[in-house]
Amino acid sequence: MNIENSVLQIGLSPEELYQLEVNGFSAIMQKVRRHLQGLTEKNAELEKTIGKMQRDLKAAREAQLNMLPKEIKGVPNLRFAAIFQPSQYVSGDIYNVFRLDERHIGIYHIDISGHGVPAALFSVSLAQMLNSNVSSRNLLKVTASAPPYYRLNPPDEVIRLLDEDQYFDNYGIFFTMVYLIMDFTNGQVQLGRAGHSYPLLLRSSGDYTELQNGGIPVGLGLPREDYIDEFTMRPGDRLFLYSDGMIEAVNQEGEQYRSKRLISHLLENRTKPVTEQLQLVLNDIHNFSGQSEFDDDISIVGIEFC
């Protein structure tokens, strides 16, 4: 900015500016010019730094997206789909579906407190802990002395083991989750829920059940009393796991989307493929809120037993 113009903007006339110059204020004017030049250079450096941070965050977003499953391989009688939309570049929501053995798959859906980079880094740590390798220290699948020489930890045991680390006391973080084991040869499911949004079991007939049994979130260091829901999925049945960002999206009047509307929309489109069904839900949330981005992370997983 021209210094004379800046002085004029604060109310000095050209005559007053001339009086300043002839009375020995030219040195001050030079200092102000140098100061403004320094601010311009620092602003350029800041814009460069911000640009690099944005590129790094976009790369982190792509890396996180690449970690998430797109399908269930080797299980032809299951259909899997998911929607994932972080509130920022990266998300504290995480999910996975994987083979545990020749009869079972495991699925988890986790919503970590907070948003952005800290929550996303913690989600990566959790994903590394929740793997299907066999070892004495694994949370999901531990060694055993008799054939088949491993044992699958039930969902309530997995939740209890995760809770032992007292994440809130140590890191200021807690999280909600659902973990389930399904026998894909007969559709039998064991499901544990820790403070998470209610899983929705949608029958092919149009009947539905919200699975409300469960304990408190993981990591708070409080006494636990966890439960296992056991049920059987029949051909055409679908199960949905979702984060609270789905139902807490608000419109211009401050009204929340809520689970009732989510369930109604899923029911309305229950004959469509799961992938399309979830995309239509996301479109409806965007239309309801009137915005393309949300204050909370959004994710939903759908699985159909065929």
C-alpha cells in the first residue's frame, strides 16, 4: 500500500502531509514503509506455508480413504457399502470389514471424540490394534492350545480389553464403537455396542429393529457392563452402523436430522442396492441441512446378507 494513501485514509490532507515531511518526519515515513514491506513479505510466507499444509492435509485425507475397505473379498453372499465424509480433511470415524477365518467376518465402526488430525491419528492407531492376525496379544483373534489353535474373542471381550488402556486419562480421548462377528455360512451375528449410535437391523420384509443393548463409551475408565446382541440375518436382510454425525446434522432452523428420518429413508429405499441406498441417504442429509459440509464427521456402513 502507498504510504501517502494510507495516511490520507486516516484523515490527513495533502497539506498536513507536507507539513509532516518538512518538519523532519520523513525518517518516520521511511520506517513505516519498511514495516509495511516486511508485513507484505511475511504474508507471502504465511500463504506459502498454508498452501503446503493444505496439500499435506489433502494427502492425509487420501491416505485415510485408502485405508478404508471397499468390499468384502471372498464372501459372495455378503454385499458391503459405506459412506465416509470427514468434517475436515481427515476424520475420527473409522470402520473395517475383514475375514476372521473360513466361517466368520468381523466388522467394526468407531467414532472417536473430537475431529481433525488428532482424532485421525488415533484412529490409525486403533486400526493397527484391531487386526485379524493370530497372536497371544491380539484383541480379536488369540492363540489356543487345541485345533484350530486360535480363538475369536467375543465382542464384549474386545471392548473390555480396549477399555483397559484408559485413553481419556492418558490422552484426553474416548470413543464409541460397534464390533460384530458374523458367521457368513448361516447369518448368525454377535454384536457388541459401546456408547455408539444404535445399529439398525432392516429385515427384507420391511420390519426393523434398533439394537439398543450396550455399555458406555470406551476409554473413560469407568466400571463396565457390556452386552452381546445375538440374532440371525436372513437373505435380503441388511444391517447398518453409523456415527452420530449422520443424525445430528442440523438445518437452517437448528433442527436435527435424527434417527427417525434416517430409518424412514432407509426403509423407503430398501429394495435398491446398498450402495445406492446409502448415497440417497447422504443426498437427503445434504438437502436437509442445505450445506455440503458438516460440523461433525459422517460415516455409515451397510451390509446385506444374500
